[in-house]
Amino acid sequence: MHFRGLHLLKSVLEYIHNQKRGAIVMLKSPKSPVKFVITVTMECGEIWETIRHTKAGMQAVIEDVLADAAVISFTVEERV
């Protein structure tokens, strides 16, 4: 089962990574000192990471991750 939002996010992150030919840099929001770093491992071996600056944003990503059958593991790290 595939979810458009999760795969769209993954595609955008891959595109940026390929264009820059280096690490993806996400800027920290000045309003939010906390960020959630979400790392996902897919069945095919791909590992991707995304950052959310709100709890609601993190929860939305995790809902998509939990619903995606191709995900074999994920971590969420809260950083200040």
C-alpha cells in the first residue's frame, strides 16, 4: 500500500539530495527550539530522514510510516 504524501516527501528529499550532491540541510525554525528527526528504513534497503519542527508534523509523518507496509523500521529523535 502506497501513500502519496510519504512517497512525495521521499521523492522531494531525494531530488534535493541529488541536485546538491551532498547532505540535505534542513534549517531550524527560529520559533521552535525543538525538532523531531525521523529516520525510516524501507524493505528495499533505502534509508531516509526527515525533520519536523512540530509535534503535529511529526505525528502526521509517523501515521504515514506506520501505514506503509514497505517500512521495516523507523526512529524518532527529539532534539533541542
